[in-house]
Amino acid sequence: MITAQNKLVPFTDKEKRVMFVLGTRSETVRLAPVIRAFLTDDRIDTKICLTGQHREMLDQVMEIFDFKADFDLDITIPNQTFGDVTWKVIKGLEEIFQRWKPDTVLVQGDTTAVMAASIAAFYNQIEVGHIEAGLRAFNEQLPLPEDVNRCATTQFASIHFAPTMRSKQNLINEGIEARRIHVTGNTVIDALFQALQYLENSPDKRNELESKFSFLADDCKTILVAGHQHENFGDAFLEICDAISDLAEREDVQFVYPVHLKSNVQEPVQRLLSGRKNVFLIEPLDYLSFVYLMQRSDVILTDSNSVQEAAPSLGKPVVVTRDIAERPEAVEAGTVIFAGINHVNIVQNINLLLNNKTFYKKISQTRNPYGDGKASERILRVLQNEEVGVLSMYAENKKSVS
């Protein structure tokens, strides 16, 4: 349902109208630097539409990056299905497009809302630009439904912003014309650098975060844990918790684990790790707090895609607890270690990082394969220059529709 804050938005005399559609915190973080870049361009009329899955989390990120939404579909209801999300986003966007039809809709990533937004735009003959295009797990079931969503969005998109050359090649292998693909790097690196700049320019916020995490000892190695992927629910989380439990026997390490509120995560984590003096189980964090903890940590143990991509830019080795490698560039570059979900492998690899200074230094100094923090600028330039040659095609199609 579209909320009351959405009103008829007048057209301007700007050269192009662009709408960003986003709904989760991850999408908002990754799109925030792109949105900021577009908002500074006087030639582009930029609007932001929230689908609304992670309402409170989105507000935190938008405050940090200083932008507000123009539309809010507010689709969230308890226990909704992927089907609920799909039809609500399509219907809600169709109503918005009747009042303010953009020339281009920009979406990011692999959520069901991203797929639905690309369908809605395509049905309304609006150009779709897909940011973070071309990632493939080559597995329809894991992660579910992300890989299917990515592949479907590719079919509706006209402009593909691939983070790496491998992602570009995946798209070419699927028949996408090379001229429609632009390798930009990953916008999550842009977001990280902007958040670090924010902290550097805000000493009060920095002091607040130092006080917030003052329970961490300076004379211990800090391992930050970020684990919540649904593909790891069940036995996999037990393996991960067993590994943390074994590693916590070391007196020179401390774990800080912002535990996701999902019961599939809370139950095994609290049961197996609660009460250990060097394992700090804390509530989920806002984005700035998590960036601070990434800076503060020595090693990161995670199943998060965002963390895999961002942490190497801070020189932090990452041990990944997943069996699906949608981001193989990091493994090949040597910025992350794929331990899978076997607790013996997890323990061995973290002990290696903690005990072998040469190995640790090699990983921490390896160049991040996901970009230099300028992906947003490259995306803006593509839309400014209209080099991809698809806008005229859409204009011709519109003329032929009565």
C-alpha cells in the first residue's frame, strides 16, 4: 500500500528523470553513494522509492548519507511470502509510474523486490539499470531466491553495471551485448569510504562509538562475527557456533557478535555461546557502528556478502562461512579465506591468521578486487552520457504504443 506521504510529484525541466527503488538495508547502503552522486547533478531529476522491508534500518542509513524518500510502498506485513512482495511491488510501482514516470529505474542486487521493480518498469516501458549485475552462484536453490532474482532482473534490464570483469563475462556468456555492460566496481566500497569520512569528520560520533564498545580489551585480538544467512540455518549454524566456542578457549582473543533477531540465529547462538567471558553477544548494529567494529577488529568471520566485499579495503582478513561462492574474485585475489561451514576448517584458518604474522600480513595487504570507491561516479557518467544507445530505442517504442 502506498503511504499518505506520496503525492503527485510535478515534472521539472531537467533533462532526465531517474528513480531509485530500494527496500533492504543492504540495498540502501549500496545505493546511498550512488543516490548522493545523482542528487548533486542538476541535469537529473532524482527520486527515491522505498519498498519498505527494513523500515527502521533504512531510516538509519538515510540519515547518515543525508537523503530522504519521495515514495514509500510500505509493503511489509508479518510472515509475508516472496509472492506477496512481488505483486505488492509491481502494483505499487505501477500506481507511482502513473503519476511520475521516470526515464530510468535503477535497482541494486538480488532481492525479490529488485526483480519485481524491474518487471514493473519493463511493463511500463521504462529503462532498467541493474547495479551489481552479473553475479552468479549457478545454483537455483542456494541461495534461494537470490540467484533466480539476479538472472530474472538481467532479462528486464537494459543497462548492466557489473562490479567486476568476471561479472561482465557472466553476462556476455548469457547473451548480453557488451555495449550494454559497464564495469564499475562495487558501490559497497564507495559507501564504506564515505562512512569512514563521516566518522573522521565527526569526533563526537567517534567518541560515542568508542564508549559504546569500551568493553573490548585492547590487549586481545578481536574477531568480529557477522552471521545470519538463511542458507546456514540449522546444522550449519551449529558448526559455526562450535568453532567459535573452540576458539574462545584462547585467552588472547575476544569475539563480538551482533546477533540477528531471527530465532533461527538467536537460539543456537545464545544456547552455545552465552556466558563465555570473551564472547560478547550484542544486539544488531546500525551501519556506522558496524563500520567502526570492522575497523576495530583483527579478523572477521562472516557469511555476509557485503562484509566479504568491504572488509578487505580496511586490510581485514575475512574467513567466510558459506558453501556457495557467488563472489569468487575475493578468494582468487586472496583477500578472503573460504572455510565453508565445517567447524574444523574455521578453527584452523582463524588460528593460522592469529598465529602466523607473515600470512596475516599477506592477506591484509592484498588489493581489494571489488573496486576503488568510485563506482558511483562511473554509474552517473553512464547515465549522463547516454553512451549505451538504449534510450532512443525506448523512445521509439513509446511512440508506437497508443
